[in-house]
Amino acid sequence: RALCFSTGEYACPVWNRSSHAKQVDVALNETCRITTGCMKATSLFQLYRASGFAAPSQRRKAAEHTEKFKQTFDERHPLFGEFQGSSRLRSRKNFLKTVQEDPPLDYPLREEDSAGQHLDWVTWKSLNRIRTGVAPVKTNKAKWGLITDEDTKCECGEIQNMEHLLSCIRCPHTCTLENLWNADENALDVARYWAKEF
């Protein structure tokens, strides 16, 4: 948040309505993949759930509303009362004019640290890959063209897909998807077991 999101969202109320705003998301998405260890195929919803951040578009909308509220009602703000009704250039639209009065539905943002952030990197990466549903299991490798469909069986004899990781007889522990998101002890043991393969 301090190094990447603060930079990527600097003055975002001003430029959030630009057609190029989504290009910033590419760098922020990559940042979250690096910090969580999630793979590129992971959906953005699961990626940000694992990271504990709100999506960039949500964060920018919240920043817009906060800034509009300050400039409109806080007399201490340097730009209080400086709203200009018209713009010199037709392409420039004052965000005070375009942001709605009512706050977004998810305002204020409630971002909580994702369970398991205290873990060592290898376990943290394995945990995130399993709970987001994208890990280099054999069915995924076959889908990505890395192995053939005939090689998708686990050493235990069953098809090795994401669900299989939670109950494979080779692993001495089992867990549920909910356990993984809560980072329970059983889930951490499962993540540690499969970490050697991920």
C-alpha cells in the first residue's frame, strides 16, 4: 500500500474519469500478484481478496468522494469554495461536478489484512494459490499445454485438480476452502505440504 498503491493513486480524484485510468490497474494488479504469489490466471476478485486490498477502481471512487466532501464542506481545505462551474477546455471536466453527491455503496472502504500474512513466503504463496483456485496442479498444467491429458493423475492415482489438494491421501491433513481463507492450522499444514510442488 505504501510503496505502490500510494504512488499509483496519487491525485486520482482528478484523473479517475480518464479513459486511460485502467492502464494504472495493470501495474497494481501485477504488484498484488508479486506480493501474494498468485499466478497470472487468477481472477482479479480472488487476487484482491487474497491481498486484503479493495480493487483499484473501488479505492479511486472512495478517494473521489472523500476529496469532494472535503472541498465542499471543510473550510480548512485550501480549495474550499473555489469550485468553478465551467471549464476553459471542453475536454476538461471538474471532478466536483461529475462525482455524485451520494457515496458509493461500499463507502467507506473496509480493508482487512488477509489471514496468513504473517507466514513465511513459501507457505504464504502456496496458501494463496490453493485458496484462489489457480495452482500448478496437473489438470491446470494440461490446460496450459505443459503436459498431456494422460498425465493428470496424482501419485495417489486420482485426478489431480484443485479440489483434490484438499483431500489427497498423500497429505496427512485435510481442510475445506473456508479453512484456507481463515488460515486455520489444518489449512496451513495442507499449504506447507503442497508448497514443495508449487
